[in-house]
Amino acid sequence: MPERITLEKTFKPHWVWAIAFGSAIGWGSFVLPTEWMEMAGPLGVIIGLWIGALVLSLVGMSCGFLVKAYPITGGAFTYAYLAFGRKHAFFCGWFLILGYAAIVALNASAFALMVKFLVPEFMKVGFLYSVAGWDVYLMEVLIASAVLILFAWLNIRGADATARTQFYFCVLLIAAATGVTAAMVASPATAFSNMVPLYKPGIPSWSAVAAIVAISPWAYVGFDTVPQAAEEFSFSPGKATFLIIAALAVAASHYSIMILATALAMPWMNLVGRHDLWGTGQAIFDVLGSVGLAALVVALCMGIFTGLIGFYISCSRLMFAMSRAKALPPLFSRLHDKHCTPYASIVFVCAICLVAPWFGRSVLLWVVDMSAVGISIAFIYYCAVAYRLFKWHPAQQCPSFCKEVSPIKKLVALSGMVCSMGFLALLLVPGSPGFLETPAWIALLCWAGLGLVFYVLLGREYSNTSKAEMDQLILGQAAA
């Protein structure tokens, strides 16, 4: 059998929680509240996001079951191979790479957007061209690129140092966001009556809530960084389920308080009708002035930075696992001589993301919308594999890796799989609240076609490697 490259076990429990929570938050909770309220109204957004968190907890528990049984990096790619074989694993991994990388690029563009809000004239230096209605400036490109390069370098410098930094960033994020919300509630210039009507007028309340539930996989994506990092745990993998659920609960609470802080500033229908560059930032500034805006900027920066760290970790570990299994070139499974990180994968993610700022934010948002499909597919695989992992009763015939009789865990996995299929249907079924726009469909088909070409032309070694060798490369000792 070939030598199997492994990662160092350095991650502590609170670091892993921070990676999951920080990835799930990112920039969206600070930048998108006005857009979400325009879709569903304040209460519709809060209810929809909490329903999404509860549903995704089923997926999270399935992830936790799998990590406890098979603490191996690669996440959905590894588990899809375990239960359904290498074709399913490649299909799942291919879409996840794009999903993770797109969110890395979007976080960098969100940082440039924040700077554009704070110093608009500075960012309008070096006009280049317009793409899909979005003006692209050289200064925006340079700032987004600098952020991408900086965080790629930090991730290469060491997994333990990066994860520790992630935890500190998350603590500062929570403190700043909570402080801003408390100040908004206490301010005499705000009122809870500004949240009326609670739902978007003109549509049924269930439809408003469903539109938010449809984006929940994207809003919370990041909790699946836990299985991606499982091989680097310095603690018992049995804690994974708790860490995932804790990350989802804190993330849902954080989303809720940011919706509350935004909606209190003025009648929310007037706020969303203004179409400010950064609606939440403008609302906080109008009430709390420069001090409140500064605190919000700190929280937003922490959200962007934690998203960059988390998804650099997720994408590089996924590419490392796929390369180790010969699904990607061997370059991506090389580890840094000093820092023992998959540096080539990190550099590659940085390189492809550096292209994104040149296309403008509108095009990038189409790609991210499309990537939600790949993320939903991964959630289905997590639950489907967990469903196969457990038996209903001792006499049941199962694949060889099914060892434990656990009807409750099997029912949780089945429920999560059905709900994840519902998420995917909301994106793909015409007439659904979250149905993809035409540009996102084009991007999805292009990526699927590219993956098919790659698999047919370049995946011969991956396809022809014996199952015994593939088990060793992907599962290691867990194959026994």
C-alpha cells in the first residue's frame, strides 16, 4: 500500500467551534439584513433563519455521527466514497470546491464593499469597466486581492495559529455585534414599532418565511468545516456533534440580533426602499453616529476575516483529501515542510479567487447562488451516508461499515436527508421562492460540464486505482 499523508492533530475544541461559527457568519449578517427584510419582513427573516438552523441541525447531527465514527478530513467527499463509491465522491467534492472557493472570494469582495461605503471617493480610483451593471475599479480589485493574499499567507503559516486567531476574532465579533444591538435597543431614537408590518406585505407569511428558509444552507454553510477538519482534532471526535449544534445556535442568535438592530432604526419599509449601498451600516450610523458605525465595522471585519479563515481551511482540506485519493493532482496533497499545512491547495484557492474581483460583484453573486446547489448536495450526502451507517435492528442487512444499531440516529439522518432535498428543490424547481436566476443556471451547467470533462480526461488514475488502495488512501485505519 502507498504511504498515506496525514495532517497534524493540533485543533482544540473551542478552535473548531470558532471555525464553524465564524464560517457560518461571514459577512452576510452585516451586509444583507435589508435585502432579506425586503424579501420577508423582519419577523419573517428571523423565523425563517431559525427554522433553517433547526433543520440544518439534523444535518449537523448527521455530520457529528460520521465524524465520531470516521474522524478523517475531506468531509462529504470522504463520506460519499464510504457509502456510495468514488463517482459519487468526485461529484460531491467537485461542487463543494466551487462552493467553498466562491465564498472565500465573496468575503474578500465584501471587505472592499465595506471600504467603499466608508470612503467612497477613495475606492473610485482607476475605473476599468462595467460588468452586469457593476462598475469595476482598480482600487476595489487591489484591496480585495490584498485581503485574499494576506489570509492565504496566514493559513499557510500554521493551522494551530490560524485556528487560535479564529477564536479571538469570533469573541470580538460577538462582543461588538451584541454591544451595537444593545445600544440600538436602548436608544430613544429607535422603536419596536418600526418593525411593523412584521412580514412583507402582499404575500402570504408562509411564503415570506419559505424564501428565507431556502437560503439557509448558504446562510449557515460553514458548520460543515467540522468534518473537514476532523483529522486535525486533538480531542475526542465524539464532541463534534455538540460543537456543530453550538455553532448553529449562536449563529442563528447573531443573525437575529443583527436583523433587530437594523429594523429598529426606522420603519423598515422606508429603510429597504432607500437601497443604500450598506443598509445596516447606514441605519446604525443614523442612530448611533460614528461610534456605533465603528463598532459595527469592527464586527463586520471580524465576520469577513473568520469567513476567510474558515473557508480557506475547508477548501484546502477538501482539495488535500481529494488529491490524496488521486481525484486531483498530487500537488494539492503536499504539506509545507515547516508548517505542515496543505500550502499548494491554499495557494490554488487564492489564485482562482484572485480572478473574481475583476468580474465585478454581480457576476460573483451569480456564482455564489449557484454554489448553494453544491452545498445542498453535500448536505444530502452527509445525511444519506449517516442513514446507511446505522441499522434499524440487529437482523438488518447493511454494508460492511454499518456496525451500530441506532433507530433514533437513523431517523435523524433520514429527516435531515428529506429536508436537504427540500432545500435543493427550493433552488431548482421553477416557481419556488429560491429558484435560481438564469445566470446562475448558466454558471451551474458550465461548472458541471467542466467537472465531467475533468473526470473523463484526467480522472483515469482515480477511476482505475484498486478499492483496497483507495480505502487506504481515503479512510486510512478507519477502513478496518
